[in-house]
Amino acid sequence: MTAGETDEQLAERLAAAAGLMLLDLQISGKFVGKSLGQAGDARANAMLMRELRAARPDDAILSEEEKDNIVRCDNRRAWIVDPLDGTREYSEGRSDWAVHVALAIEGVPTVGAVALPGLGLTLTSGSPKPLEPANVPLKMLVSRTRPAAEAVHVAEKMGAELLAMGSAGAKAMAVVRGEADIYLHTGGQYEWDNCAPAAVAIAAGLHVSRVDGSPLVYNCADPYLPDLLICRMELAEEVLRLAAQYSPAG
């Protein structure tokens, strides 16, 4: 615990520290495959819970790796964390995994830090970087294993190239970093999958919403979030229009 830390500083410190812990475990050789992911999830979660409870004892916490208690919904401040986003990628020794630490205040993703340990980066809402120019042609991020049909449809209509990547945090931060321009996901996520990425993306000046254009709301009794869109502001209207037009029948 560091005295006098702002929420932004706390989120950044914890995300970076958990990322380094996970990176050390990944390269240690002590675990492999699924056991590596399980060990990483457990160790990073234990550290994050300990530190958050010490630093912000009056705040609620929602973590993928903790038993949920909807009493948290009575608290206007809720930390929403994913100790290891992209367990499959982490277990395979890839770099496209992340650690998410976010603070939602009255349902709004207000503070966020996303560590990308495999790239040596931690991106935060507290220190947004200027956006890079749009890619030519545009690039749209999709899942490595289950690309959303709506995303494929939008990419075809906009002439965008598809870029497959692992974790939700890695994909969202690829837009923040200028590697891609659009991240459209309709396959279902949970609050911990995108709260920190949403906060970082909003601070960077990107469009962030549900696929119907409505805002993402956090610290809900049911943490399931069916879809989201993170993209460059100037592309949002067209992406939302095309996504609304999509139908499985074509």
C-alpha cells in the first residue's frame, strides 16, 4: 500500500505489478498449459484482492476469480478486475493477454489500467496518449477463435482488414495504440472483460458503447455484457449503422 495514491495511480500500480508477477510465472517453467493459467489466475487475483482491500477498504470489488456478492451494487464505487484476461493466450506463451484493474463510479467506467506485460506496457486512463492516424485500409479486430459475424459483415462493408488477436484487453488496447481502428464484439463478455479497457479507451478519446449505441453500465447485479464497440470517434456512426443492418440471413 502506498500512502496518498490516487485511484489512477493505484490502478496502474496494481495492474503493472500483477502483470510482472504473471510474466515471471510464465517464463519460470514451473507450470505449463492449463495449470499455468490456473496458477496465474489464482496468484494474480490473491495479490489484487489483498492490495485493493488494504488501499480502498470501503469500496466494493468485482473480480472474475472471486465469488460474487451483489451487495456490491449498493456501493457507488466498485473496483472491477480481471487478474488474467486471455488465459488461453497466457498458457500458450503468447503476448496478447492482459491484466485489467478498473474503478466504476455510479456505473461509469471512470478509472482504468490495462497491463500488457508481454509488450512491456501499461495503458491507463490517467495518462492517455494522443491517437495515431487511422490505418489505411482500416483494421478491425476479431477473436482468434470465434470472430463475430457482425464484425465480419461490418469489415466487408467498410473495406477493413480483419486482425485476429487474443484477449479483449489486448484487442481494445490495439485500438488505443493505433494498431487497429475498430473492435466490435457481439459474442458476450462480462464486466471484468471490458471495464478497464473501456475506461482507458474513453480517456484516449475513442468511442465506447454497446453495439446499439447505448452506454456500457457497470456494477450491475448481473455482470454479463453481451456486446461492445470501441472504435475511432469518426467511424462510430457508420459502424453502428452497419452493425444494426446485419442479419444472419445476409
